[in-house]
Amino acid sequence: MKLSALDLWVREQEGLDVLTREELEGIQLKKLNRLLEREKKRGGFYQDLPGHLSDLSELSGLPFTTEADLKEQGHRMVLLSQSKVDRIRTEETSGTTGQAKRVYYSAADNERTISFFAAGLSELVHPGEKTMICMPFTGPGGLGELIAEAIRRLGAEPLQAGIGKSYGELLFILREKHPETFVGMPVPLLSLLRLRGGKCSLRRALVSADACPGTVMAEIETRLGSRLYPHYGSRETGLGGAVTCPAFSGMHLRENDIIAEIVDESGRPVPKGQWGELVITTVQADAMPLIRYRTGDYTRLMPEICPCGSVLARLDRVVRMGRKSRMEQLDSLVFAVPEIVDYRAGFKGGVLHLEGYVAGSLPDLPAELLGYPVLWNLSPFSEEVQPCYMAKRSIIQV
């Protein structure tokens, strides 16, 4: 079986002919200590941490960084002057007075992300082909722009579909441009495949930026005629975190850049193979490294070596913790109804309000989901409508 392209990327980045666990962990410790030394010199948020660790196991003794820390103290985590910051990515809170979560990146951070994207996408993007990108395009250093540059470096043509287009506009790209590959969130991909039926040029896809329930994944793979390449990333990981290889057995983590831990509810490390919350330390980040950041994502580190032969750690499927996981459960149930193209969910007075679009006749619908009564409001699909969510899908409190 073909070795993970990410394994080859790590070797190239670190100047290695062969990658072993011992060498990889040595790289992690070296970079971690370099980061701790930088933090001491900078005197910012992490200044009270030790300046050196003797072993990677000592990392678990350091305090966590939380989302609240990032919102309230993020400016103290930046290790570069403002003039060297290339991009700031902001995630607003749902409230009107809440603080924003801002993550800072240098030009070197963005270049490394492009390089990582190119390695992961090389598994499915072929030279001379076209790739439809349904991710945000927000100017230089934006997510869509970084993905597009990675695709160009692979000798393929990026089609910048972005987000915010109507389904009609997206279907036009499929009909007229005939892309072979797709990069975007899973539900919009499922919606497009349902609308196109068997008349779709797409053959391969990388899905990211949102949860992909098993029922959604299974139908997408059936319609594409190939396996999906799930990717895990976030603002905190530098957008790129872990990506699937041809073995389709978990997602390989860019371990030369990110140290991953899995902890239980009380914050204690769990044995490899057990499920818990993902904690990351971004030892390669240039502008804004994070040390033991609690992601709020639920996953596990798969205990065995990947069938592809790579020694890089693999994340299993990743889901959001707590209430945020309910949307994934709901999608799994709702999209089991084949006529439903897309929908949005709200919760009011103990009732689920589901509003969306159907193609064809109105199907029989369940009166209760997730233990709650459901009020359905489904309309016939028209090409003027947009996808119901522009970002992560969630149940809104109405």
C-alpha cells in the first residue's frame, strides 16, 4: 500500500531519509523546548512555564490553555510584533457583547499550511484536473486562498466556488466546469450530489470544517464511487491538522508541528486508544503558539500502526463535545430521508423547528427526533436558495 504523503512531507520538512517514532519524538521535544525558551524571553502569557523539559512526558504536567484564555488573553500569546503578523482569523461569540477569539499567523505559518495542504490533497488531486473549493475566500491568507494555492502547486486548477453562492450557481459550476474533485463541508457536498443524481463529474472529495455523520459519509461515498478523505483542522491548528491517507484508517496528524494529547473530563491523560478531549501544543507555530490548548473536540489516538506504514499518529473521527454534538446526531437522522436537500435547525419551547428544502414529493416525516417533538417546514427546492449554513452546522436557540 502507498505510504501516506504526509509521512513524506514530514521527512522533507525535517531533512530525514527515514521517519521513526524515536526521531519524531526527538523533533517534538526539541521544538517544544525551543518554544518554551521563546516564551521565557518574550515574557507573555506562558512566561511562568519552565524554560526546558527533559522528556515529552513532562508536558502533561503543564497547565491547560482554554478557549476563555484565548479570548481574554490571546494578545499576550503573540510572539511577533504586529508588523510581522500576516493574518488574523477571528471567530465572534454568539452574544452581542462577548469577546472574539483571534488567532494570529505569520507569512511563514501560512506558507507551511499551504505546504501541508498540498501534501494532503496530493492523495486525491491529480495534475491537469479541476477542484471545486467550497470554502471561504476572504483575501490574502484566507482559507480558500491557501487551499487554491496548494492545488495550483499540484498542477491542478482550483475552481473558487467559495461560500454564499446559491445552489443554482454551484450546480452551474458542476455542469459547465466538470470538476473531478471537491473540497468543502460534507452536507453541501451531499446536497449537490443529491441534486445532480448520476450526472455529476465529481469522483473524489476531501471534507472538512464540520462533522460528517456516518450516514452522510456512506451516501456521499456511494454517489462518488470512491472513499472520502476527511480532514481535521481549526484556527488553532493553523487550519491544517490531520488528513486521511489511502488506507482510510484515521487521519494522520502533522506531528512535527503539533503535539497531541487525549485527556478525560477531569483533564487526566488517557491511555492511547481511549476516547477523550483533544489537547494540542503547536510547537511549529511562528506567530501564536498554543501550549496544551483544550480544543473541545472528542476523539482518540488510534493505537496501532497505520496499514499504509506511516508512524505518524492518527486521529479517529472527531466530534464536538457536549451540546454541539447534537447537530451531528440530527443530521444523521434527517438525511436518512433521501428527498431532503438541506435544512436548518432551531430549538424553541422544547420543540425542534426544522426548516429546509426537498426535491420531489414531500416524504413521510418523523414526528419526533432526539426525544423532542418536531415542527417541520419544508419547501420545494429551487436553484435560487443558498445552503442553509455558511459555517459549522448547529441547532440554534430560537
